[in-house]
Amino acid sequence: MNDFFAMEKDSLKRFFLNESSNDERRIIIDWLLNPDNDQSIRVWMKENWDLINLEHSSNHPDDTEISRIWQNIHLQIQLEKVEQEPASIIDFHPIKQSKLFNRTKRIITAAAIITALVLTGTYFWSTRNSKQPIGVSKIDNQKNDKAAPDKNKAVLTLADGTLVDIENAGNGELATQGNMKVIKNANGEIVYSGSSSNVVSFNTLSIPRGSKPIRLVLSDGSIVWLNAASSIKYPTAFIGSERKVSVSGEAYFEVAKNAQIPFLVAHNDLLVKVLGTHFNVNAYEDENQVKITLLEGAVQVSQGLKERLLQPGQQANIFKDNIKVQNAVNIDEVMSWKNDLFYFNGVDIKTIMRQIEKYYDVEVEYKDDINYQFVAKISRNVNVSKFLETLELTELVHFKIEANGKIIVSK
């Protein structure tokens, strides 16, 4: 595609002046929507400043696609700036959802959109570099504030139904399950160590809302990180021709390789099959789809009669009976929870607040619709009031923490 940029710069001019053929427009739109070409696009913008400042009066046939182009380039620019900041509390800039670019308003031409992109990018830099608030008073929610969780509140359910409070249990051996010892290390990690037996017994590790993630080492050496409001059910020792566990919520797996005994992760009627790999499962009941993201190796995702094979960097989005594979997923965003960060790569406020509900164990109520998407990277070690203050800097959303801990979201 870079060859296209080098050889066909005139095609870009024709596109923004609405002089392209139908076939040419389709090629250019695909090129503009490819994030790999963002740097080339910005170079072209500088070279053609007069053109992109031109107010072209005719309606462009691709105004819907152009709004997607604007969103894509804008998002990448924001993330480039975010990556240069330390991972504590990081300013961010909102992105309007593309539905705001509708035909009830004035038709936005290509030149006008690109001009808006340049101006917004400049504003973003100036506000971030100055480190000054964007004209918004900080909310006074300290009296009802809630600290970030600093402990793990996991509960282990043994085969006989006995409950073990991981937070208050001492380090060392917690229980014996057949020939397996269940051990809690000094760092809070739960490890199964010993030899297998002919008796299959199951344990369940659950983490409530308002808890830090926990790391679990299964009997075969596979490692599982479990996020807040999640659980995993597994055999204390793997026997037979497969290694199968069941997950609810979110978990990240680093599976011990064993070509003879595949590793299976189940969630309702969804099944992920691997031989040895690293992948993340997001299967919260309050999300509208299950997401399987592959970091390393290969996995087969199946639901009913449908199957898809994932390669590293791909994500399977499962909604009802449909499996859709997304390429070039932002792995840093997917794995941010494991790395003690909130990372929002152009998502709406309700997606953000669902994470806040689980992590801080709060309830959220919406007074208004907030039709914006946000780009942010924020530490998970801050109080909820500090998190909300950072969001409020956009002047697009406001919060009130009530005495009962409920967070009210409004314009």
C-alpha cells in the first residue's frame, strides 16, 4: 500500500475533490482506513495544506466512509501520544461517534473533515503538554470515594464444598485434593502440586467484584490469570485424553504444551481448543459478545457446528450463533487488565463503566446518553474519584458519587 502512496498521490487529491471514479474511490477508502498508512497520510496532509483547507461545496458520495476514516486516523494519533506518557494517570481526548455525522446536519466534505483532524490534533497536543485542566472544575466526590482494590478476595471451593478464603488464608498448604496439594505462595499465587490419581475431582476459584486479579497454576503447569467478577472450574489433576476447564468472566491462559492431550476452555456452548498457547477469554455475562484473543500459538474456536481457527493477533467475536474474526487486534488494550491498567481504545462510556463496576464494586446509573468514544490509558491503582475526574476533563461527561456508592453519569 505504501507503493500506492508513492505512485498515486494524485489519486488522493482527486478523491478529496470528488473527482474519482467509483473503483478508484473504493481503493483509496481501503487505503485510508488501514492504520498502517497513518504516517503516510499525515505526510500527504502537510504537503497539501491548501487543498485540505479548501471548503468544497459539493456533497461527497463517501461522507459516511470518510467519517470512519477520520475516526480511524484520529484514534491512531491519540494512541501515539498516549504511548509516550508514563502509565499512571494519562490525559485523553474524546472522539465523537460516527453516527453524529448524519444527514440531518450539514454534509461534511472530505476537506472539512481533514481540516478538523489537524486542528483537533493540535489542540490535543497543546492541552497535554501544558498539563492544565481543560476548563472543568474537579468533582467533589472524596467523601464518597472508593479506593482501588489492594488485595485479592478470591474464594476457592474444594471438591467437598469447603470454602477457602484466599485473602485471609496463610501462605503454604491450603488443602489436599487426592494426591494434589493446594499451595498459596507468598505472592498470593495458587499452585497445584503433586501426582495425579484415578479419581477426578473439581475445584472452583472465584473472584468477586472489587478484587485484584489472581494467578493460578494448574496441575499440568498451565498458568491462568483471573480477572475480577470471574471464575474458573477445573479438575485438581488432568486425567484422560483432554485437559478441560470452564470459565466465566475474563481469564488469560498460558497453556503448558502437550500435543497428545489438548487443552479445552469451555463457556456455555462455546469451546476453545489449544495444544499450547497464550490467549485471553472475555466472557462476562453483561457484555453482548464473547471475545477470544490469541497472543501466541493457535486456537480453534467452536460453537455448535461453527468453527474458526485463530492466528496470533486475531480475535474471535462470538455473538449468538455467529463467530466473526477480527484481524490486527490491539493486544495491549486486551491485556491491560493483567498489566494493572485501564486501556480504552475508542470505546463508549457504558463499556468503560462496566469495567469500573466490576473493579471498584460499584453501581452505575445513567441520567443522559453520552454519545462519544474515548481513548485513554489510566492506572488501576487510583481511587474511583480520581478516575472519574480524569474523564471529566473532556467536558463531555460528569459524575456524582452518592453516599451508597452509586455513580451517577450525566452530561
